[in-house]
Amino acid sequence: MSKEVKSESVSLCPLGTAAAPEQEPLCIFGTGDFGRSLGQRLLQSGYKVVYGSRRPHSCDPLPQGAQVMSHAAAAQSASVVILCIHREHYDFLETLAPQLKGKVLVDVSNNLKKNVYPEANAEYLHKLIPGAHVVKALNTLSAWVLQNGPSDASRQVYLCGNNVVAKQTVAEMATKLGFTVLDRGSLTAARELEDFPLQLFPEWRLPLRLAISLSAFFFIYVVITDVVYAYVKNGKDISFRIMVSLANKVFPIVSLIMLSLCYLPGVIAAFLQLYRGTKYRRFPDWLDRWMLCRKQLGLIALGFASLHVLYTLIIPIRYYVRFRLAANTISQIKENRTSEFDTDVAWRSDSYLSMGILGFGFYVVLGITSLPSVSNALSWREFSFIQSKLGYVTLFFCTFHTYLYGWNRFLFPSSYKWYTPSAYMLCLVVPSVVIVLKLLLLLPCVDHRLVRIRQGWERTDPEEDSNKSLLK
């Protein structure tokens, strides 16, 4: 049988390597979407592939150049067997225990839910075929990734197993397919690997919850202070403003707060290092988690800023705006009066719009450079300059844009409906604090100390110095 396999597989060798030794094929159990995509990718990488199937003569079309055999024959012809089948169909493998003894079994299966079975699929497979070397790998990939090649987001694959040689064999195969391999240790880590594909936006949960909470709070706040207040105090129904006007108040508020929350943990970390006098002590867990989700916070902030821009662009075509302009024009004609041009208002309006445009432009630059395809083309210094220094410039422009929007409204009692501040005043608290703290860090005396700490300098304890002098 092995002679027959070799004679049929000679055509798979690259041109110009006729004198090279025959390569042992890789065996794949399962002819579904994932199995076919993996086989095609292996063939493109120079491997020989043989499929094991229950119906070798009537299975679906397979990649050109691959062979199809029965499970027993296919397992006998290869030392590495990749199981592209669900756990529910593992039972037939017990009958193949003699053929699979000493083989490397690669388990790529996943479950639909967590904790469906008492043990991981790979651990169950190890109990089922104790004579084989089970390796959990490739389960975080999809058929689409295998067909189109790994992108930056899906280039890393995990594996675990009890046999070092078996893991090395699988790691070499994955590397040849274009993936980066991360060894998670023994087979006891298989459950963790099988839970990875079941996680839905794990890094986005905290930022999304925060964005939803802020949106809900400020939406309810502006409804109460605008719509409900107008109805209770003046008997006016302006509920129609909820869809556009109030939404266009909430979007920039949430965007500015989320953007400031991207840079607040860095400021806190800097002051913590100054207080401790060293960079070698770990940050608190809450600060670590906060800093790890800064990218997601920034992208969500950019999304809200984009919504604010779109909602602002439709203002001229709204019925309410067109009606107010027409009514005001007719009123001036009837009363035979004209409005005088106010230079101060023109300056403030143009400055307000200019700051908003510049802020959103820098916002977009930050979002683009956070994309893996762009950030990979930048050096660390370039990436740090854009995300840090340009980020603070963006925060300043957006905050200044909001200050110009409010201008001197905080001086008028009418801005405090039911003795509560306007929503834009509340949203200025966090970014203003971040900017002030950052300015303090930029003071030469503070910045010099912080740079020294980040270069490895540590502040010595006076008690330790006295003890050292006594010992001498």
C-alpha cells in the first residue's frame, strides 16, 4: 500500500527536486469544509495529503492532487493524522487504535458551548487512543482563513500536548502554512484552547459596556433636561428632537469621554511610577486591564465621532431647521428689520467649526494607524508619536471644540435646568482633568524624573541607605 501511495504522489513534488527523498503524506480525517480547505493549503505548501473517509469512492470533490482512502489505509500511510471531525464521531477511532498507535493525532475540534463535556475533546481523544500522541492545534482557525491565507488578526495559532516531539512536528507544519505558533504547554490546556473560539469580542466587552452605559445615561439626562423640562415648564412638546438633535448631543459627549479614557490610564501610570520611584513594580490589575483595552476605547470613540459628523451634516435638510429659517426670514420681512453682523459670533462659530474639523481629522489618523496593516508598516517611534503625542493633540482640539460650543453659557441661570448643569459641561470634566495632569507631567522637573525612571533609575529608600552605611 505504501508503494502505491508513493507512486501516485510523485507528481506533487516541486519541479527540480526529483532526487529529493520521498515525503511522507499527511493524513486528514474528514472531508468537510475545514478538511478540504486545510488539505488545499497543505498541498500549496508542498505537502502530500491523503484523506481518510467512510466513503472513499463517493465523497465530495477534494483538492486536486490529494488521495482518498479508507480510514484504516489512510492512517497506516502517514505518521501525522489531523482529525477534522466533531467529537460526536470519535467512537469509530477505537477500532483504528492499532493503526494510530505511535501516530501524532492533531485535534482541531471545537464545541458549540462551554462545559458541554466533563473533559476537553483532546483529553477525551487521549483516553480513547492512549497509544497515540494527541496535540490540540489549529482549532482557532476557520476554513475561510485557510483558503485566503492568514491575516494579521488570525496569524497566531495555539497548540498543546504532552509529547514534545509531536508538538514540534505540528509546530513546523503550522509555521510552513504561514502561522505563528504559541505553545500553551501540556494537554491540560486543551479546554482553554477550545474555549477561545467561543469567546465573543472578549477585549471589547469592557469598552462596549462603558459606551452603552455612558450613552444610556446621557441620553436619559438630555431627555429630562430638554424634552421633559420644556413640557413641564412651558407646555411645549419638542419630543421630535429626540431622533436627531438629542442624539447629536449624546454622540460627541460619549466620544470625548471615551477618548479621554484612552489617555487617562497612561497618566495614572506615570504618576504611579513617580510615586513609587521605579518602573519595576507591577501596576494594579484594574489599571493593567484598562490599559490593554485602550485601542478598543479609541475605536469606539471614533465611531461616535463619525456619527456626530454624519448627524451634523444632515442638519440643513431637516424639516425643523428649514421651517425655523423660513419663519425667521418672513418675520424679518414683515417687521422690515435686518440682523446686524456680529464679528464676535462669527469668530467663535468659525473657530468652533475649525477645531471640530481638525479634531476629527486627527481622530481618523489615529484610527487608521491602529489598523494592523498600517501599524506594522510603522516603526515603534512613529507609532508611539502618532498614538501618544498626536493623540493628546486630538484630545485638546476636541475639548477646545466643546469649550467653544459652550462659550459663556455657563454664566446664565437658564443653562441650569432644574439646577443641573448642561450635558456638555459634564462631559468636559474628564478630558479637562486628563489635559491638566498631562501638562503637569510635561513640566521639565517632572518629565526629567519620569524619563530617568523609565530608563531604569530607581529611587532608593533613605532607611536602606542608612542600613548600608552602617554595614560598611
